[in-house]
Amino acid sequence: MLTTDINLQGIIESGSILTHFQPQVSLKRKAVIGLEALSRGFDPQSGDIIPPTLLFEQARDKESRLALDRACRTKAVESFATLHRRDKSVMLSMNIDATCINSMTRGSNHLLKLVKHYGISPSNVIIEIIESRCEDQDALLDFVRFYRKKNFLIALDDVGAGFSNLDRIPLIKPDIIKLDRSLISGVDSQFHKLEVVRSFVQMSDRLGCLVLAEGVETSSEAMCLLGQEVDLFQGFFFARPAPGLDAVPAMAKKVDALADKYRENRTRHIAEEKRLFSNFNLMVLTMCQALADVPSRDINRSLTRFIDTYTNVECLYVLDMKGRQTSDTLCNPDKLKKSKRCLYEPARQGADHSLKKYFLPIQAGLERFTSPPYISLASGNLCTTISQVFYHRSTGRHLILCVDLSRDDIHGYRI
């Protein structure tokens, strides 16, 4: 328990800093690929531990922030050096105070000299930067370019939090994007968070960088993120920060169990999706067969009967082969109750669907297409659309039946 004022200068000069490591895990490889260095201080007189937040609050000016940052770096590299000699495949991930990257420190090469002194390969070091804290963009870019040329890896930390600027991603070209806990918390139950994470993963794939989910605290979050092809994981669910590799042995069984559970759930999910969509496709074909001989003037009436018969259908509508809507949009009223009517409204006869995702594959030659989940403009709900070509004998032309299905009725889709 701290009972005296904190002497920051004394802590820095005496090296009264502890480094704990939190593992960064690849579930696909079932391996620890990195260790993030997390610093805390201790009172050189009493030995009392000083929490990280309280320690860094003491650095109130640029000089003290730089001195504390370098002291933490030194202790982290020194502590990691012993581990590096035992296992050269594990990487050190360490935060750099971005406020210290400026014209005053440009060219100091402090970190490069430090890792060389302790015999650590730069390719084993990940530099984590919270870019929003840097006030000198030119100095930041020079820093990143220099250390990348020396084979260090660059990670953007806390992406998705606060004032994190997405425009820095193409400038910095990070090797790793660390998604902030604010995006990860509850991702398994909140569709909008899930879509944001999925967008980052897709973007990272195209940019050639990895995504690390930070602050994972439950197995459900980990399972959901693994299903979105997130590469790396870190958080209390796997291990709390601890000295050296103390946290790793107990974590191995948890990683194995989670990987096995994911594989079982994913296999079951694929089989269930196959069964469900086989039934849905049969339902759609049954509707198309019924519509084939229905006069054009009676199509709306038939769609209304289908809505009454198939309660998991949200909306039905018919398009011509140019994407023009030839029927009304018939909707299940129970599915529309929660919609924001001022924003969402079913399309009317004559509406143009030619640019919609469920029409373009049909125009390209497919006879049936099942869309990925999206927010319906008809209801405001999350849905999937099955579009199916059928021959309308009454008019002698091909038409397209579009069936919107509520995703709530497609079980297990989140995994």
C-alpha cells in the first residue's frame, strides 16, 4: 500500500520498474507468438508496487515522459533477453509513448541500440504505437520508416478506440492492427461490432497485415473472433500479465480446448447451415412452381398467401430480368414491428434493384443466389435474401423471386 508521495526521478534512476508479460496467442497455430511487455513501478524504499496508470501519471512533462518511457523499454528488453535466449521464435511486443516521437528524439536510435546491446534480433521486436497520441506526424513517419528498414515490426495499438485516425493506416502501413477492447467486448452478441471487426479483418487481409484482438475476456468472444478469421488474441481469458513465461503453461490447455471446441462447433454449424438452406431452397422452389402459372394480376395475392404460410419469411417480391420490381413487396407484419419506419420502407412496384447484391449474380448467369447477411432497407432487420429465377408461363418470360429471410431464424450464424 503506497503511503508516501511517488518519487518518479528516484524510480527511474534506480531502475525500480517491473516488467510483466502478457501472451499473444495464435489459436490456429496453438502457440504463443509474442509477449507484450507491461510495466509497473515499485517504491525503492518500501517495495510497494505502483500500478501502471499511477506510475505514468507522474510523468507530467516531455522530459520525464521520455525518461520513464526509456526506463520501461530498457527493463522490458532486459527481462525479455533471458526468454529470447531460450526460445528465439517468441517476439517481444512493447509500447512506445508516441508523445516521445518528435524532432527532439529523431535520430536517437535508442531502441535499436538497446536490442542490439542485449543480443535480440530486431525481427523479434514488435513496436506498438498509439498513433493518435503523436503530435508530430513527420517524426512519426520517419520513426516508422527507420525501424521497419531495421526489420522491426510495427503495430498500431488501440485501433477503433477514441480518436484513433484510420487515415494513419495507409501512412504507417502497420504489420499488425490491434483492435481495442471497446470493439471486442460483447462482439459475440452485438452485430454492429461484429461487422466492424469483420471489416478490419477484410481490410487487413488486403493490406497484408495481421489483426490482433486485444482484451478478450470470454470464450464466447474468442470463438466469435476466430470465426471472423482474426489472427491473434490477447486478454485475461487466456492469461493475465505475469513475470517471464509464468502464464504460458496454464494457458496451453485452455488454447487446446478452445481450438477443439471451435472445430466441433464450426463443423456442426456448417452441417446445420447446409440443412437449413436445403430446406429454404426447397421452400423457394415450391413458391416458384406455384407462381409459374399465376396470372400477373394475381401474383401479389399469391405472395400474401406465402407470407401467411411461411412464418420465417420476412419479405417477398418479384423482379424482371433487368432488376425492375414487378410486384409489390409483401412483408410479414410481425417482422416489421421493430423497424424504424422513418428510415426503412419496403420497395414499391417499379423499384430498380439492378445494383443489389442479390440481383447482380443472377444477371451474371446464376439461377439462384443466397446473399450474405445485410440490413434490409425494407424492415431495418438483419436478413439474407435468396433470389431464384423461374419461368413465368403466363407471360412467357423469366422472372426472379426474392425471398428475405430473418437471420434470427437461421440458427448459429454468429460462429
